[in-house]
Amino acid sequence: MKRAILLFSLVLAVTTAPAQTAWVQRYSGPGNSDSHATAIVLDSSNNVVVTGYSTNAASGYDFATIKYSSVGSPVWTNRYNGPANGDDQASAVVVDTTNNVIVTGVSGSAPNGDFVTIKYSSAGAPLWTNRYNGPANGDDYAWAMVRDASNNVIVAGSSWNGTAYDYATIKYSGAGVPVWTNRYNAPANDNDQASAVAVDASNNVIVTGYSGNGTDNDYTTIKYSTAGVPLWTNRYDGPANGDDYAYSLVVDASNNIVVTGSSWNGTDNDYATIKYSGTGVPLWTNRYDGPATGDDQASALAMDASNNVIVTGFSTGSGGYKDYATIQYSNNGVPLWTNRYNGPANGDDIPYALRVDATNNVVVTGRSGADPNGDYATIKYSSAGVLFAISRYNGPGNGDDQPNALAVDRSGNVFATGTSWNGTNFDYATIKCAFLPPPIPLSIQKLNNQLVLSWTSAAFSLQSAPAITATFTNVPGATNPYTNPITGAQNFFRLISK
């Protein structure tokens, strides 16, 4: 009996769930040339749409937009080479309520690139194309896009005014008709670059980014009415009066607005996350300076169903290398949890995208590993910040792999896309990963002279070892439930993902 009690007290159970790769699709473009995916979106049928840019030997980069079915079968591919036959690079993609696909980016080589926005039907037929050439006939870069409840499309980026760059925000109807265009040139006439755009429940448009003040850059967040009327503008100059760059934006169900990015503290950069009311009143500001007091830069933002705010980015850690640092704040700005991720190579780990699933789990993806051998590293945390699982992807070329965008379906499946070395060039690499539910811990009952071990997930194997420090091996033929005599040699058990 003493042996049975000891066995019970030292049973081990894994605390993380397995992540299973459902499929991987790679796209190398014509002639196996460099291709870089930048954005991803799911339609209402969980079809996957990926866009980015892909080399055409005759014309540099083209937009390359691909639709896959939910099981990873290619449905259609569309390439776009602009009239100038220069570089065309897509940066964002959305779908409308009837699963039409809209992409935007820059078309034409410097110094004369334009915004270009293209709408395709769900079957891949081009419906309309709109180009925007700013008033100075210079470079215009579309960086972000959102679709409102009426299927209008809003595109935001930066546009040359002859002296410097301005914010440029354009609203198109679902039929591609320009509805309004707004430019923002800060009082100092420095460079102003919009980096993110969102809409609220009333279809008002909010844009954020960074804007020069004459000596440095500030966060600059602007709200426009659905008709394009400027409602308010908020600038944030951090405590050290240095450079502050806003990169991401979300809006909650009450039309409050949260922005995040990096902000100079006098020595290095911190995360700076700010919440505004719908009328532009600052509600709270949180700064994060990691344990190494090095550079910390937030890159992505999300909100869960309880209006908790989740921020991710990189934060300087051990040896001066960058780690993922993901933080959850309550609706009122109270820090709830912080998780850091330092990959196995102890190299730079830099997250690029963040999503929250239907049950408020948090998913982060980015590049992890020492140069030039970074991998995709996708992490899932529970809503309470408990590590759920980690999925890593090393492409066939065993070179640099960097995911740039992320999507999550209603079942919690995760889709990441980006760029991956094939041994000669870079490909799009799009991955569907299924994160299985965490296991219920190993259950133990005494029945006569046997212990009965039970568990609920077939994705886990039972292992045993004669000592806690010994090597655990699979128990041959072990099925659930498994019985073990209490009169034999002492054993220790654990579950491990298959």
C-alpha cells in the first residue's frame, strides 16, 4: 500500500497540448523566384486567402493572391502587374460578406508608386481595380485596409506631398467608387505614416500611425465619421519626448479604441499601449519595459470577448536577444498576465501577428531562431495566460522562415503565412495547424490489488520509468484505461503527446 501511495504522488502529466500540422502549402511563383506572403484572411466557409508579392522575371514583383480551400487545395491564383511594369507589393487583404476578396498595396517602383486596390469575386474574377496617385505624383504606399459593415473598403497608408509623407485614407464603396479621401499633414510638415486602420460599430473610421512633430515622431490617431469628416485627432509624445511609433489598432464593442507600438523612454524603447474613449478621451496608458531594460517594441494587438486587451511584440531578454513578450490587460488597463518566449536556439524571437480565438485563447506567431535559420513559431495560450502549445515550422531549405500574418477559424484552427527558404529562393508558406484540447490529468484509482490509470485524449501516450530522474519510455500496448499491479516494482507514469 505504501508503494501505491508513492506511485500516486509522483505521477506526472503533461500540461501542454500537441499542435498538429493539418497541411502546408508553398508557392514559389513562376520560375521558382522569390515570393513573400504578407497577409491572410478566412472567408465564411473557412477558405483561406493569402496575398503578398512574387517575382516575375520580366517585371519585378507582382501581387500574388491565392485562395485555398479549408483542406488546403488551391482554388485560384491571381497575379497583378501594374501598368508601369514595376514592383507591385500587396500588403493587406479582406473579404466582404459575400466572400469577395479585396487586396491592397503599392504598385510601381520608387519614386512613383501608387496605392492599388483590387477586388476579386469569390471565384477569383477581377471585379474592379482602383489606383491612387497623390497630388505630388510621388510614392504612395498603402499599408492597411478594413471593410465596414456595408462592404465599403477603407485603405490607409502614406503619400508624398512634395516635401514629406502624409497619412492618406481612402474609402471606396463595394462597387469600387471612391467615396472620400482624407490626407493628414502634421503641423511640422514632417513625415506622417499611417500603419493601421479600423472601423467602429457605427462605421466611423479610425487610423493610427506616427507623425513628426519637428524633432521626433508621435503616435497620431485620427477618427473620421462614416462620411469622412475629421472628428478628433490625438497625439502621444512619450515621457522622454523621443520617437513614438504606433503600429496596431483595435476597437471594442463600446467604440473604445486601443493603440500600441513603441515609445522612447530616454534610454531605450518600451511598449506603450493607450486606450481612448470613442470621443477621443484618453482612458489609460500602459508602458512595458522588459526585465533586461533593453528595446521593447509592440507590433500587434487584439481584444477578447470580455474587452481584455492583448499586446505582443519583442522584448530584449537573455544575452541581449529578443523574446516574444505577450501581455494581457483588463478592460480597465490592469495587467493580468505577461508571457515571454525564448526559443530553443536562444536567438532573436520576434512576433509579427496576434489573434484571439472563439474561446478567448490567445495565438501569437513570429520568427524564432538565430540568423539565418529562423523558424515559424506559433504559440497558443489560454485566456488565463497558461501555455497551451507551441508549433514550429522549419521549411525544406532549412533556412530562414518568417510568418507575417495569422488567422484563426471558429474551431480554433490556426493559419499562418509568410516567407520560407526553399534552398534557392523564398516561397510563400501557408500552414494550417490544429491545437488539440489540453489533456485532462491522468486519473488514478485503486481496484483490488491494481491501480487503474485513465485519461481522455487519444492524442497522448502513457509512459513509465523506474525513477523520477530516469528515462521515460512508452508503455507497450497501453490503452485507456491501463491497469498496473501494486505488488511489483515501483513505477512512475506520465502522459505525453504523440
